[in-house]
Amino acid sequence: MELIYKMVNGHVEAYDRSGAFCFSADTMQEAMAEGAGRAA
């Protein structure tokens, strides 16, 4: 799944290609790890 990451008020939010919210994380590193886990 391709995710789009956005910095919002000091945290990272991840959205899918359709723009639906998927999850948030404290850092980009955490968001990338979470996104990689969801793709597996």
C-alpha cells in the first residue's frame, strides 16, 4: 500500500492514495516503520 505522510502539528499523519487517514506517529521514522509493517 502506498502511503502519503504529512507533518501536522508536530506529528506525522499517514493517508492512503484516496486520502483516507490511516494512522499517526510521533516521528517520520515511526511512521515509516508502521507503514512498512502494514505493507507486509
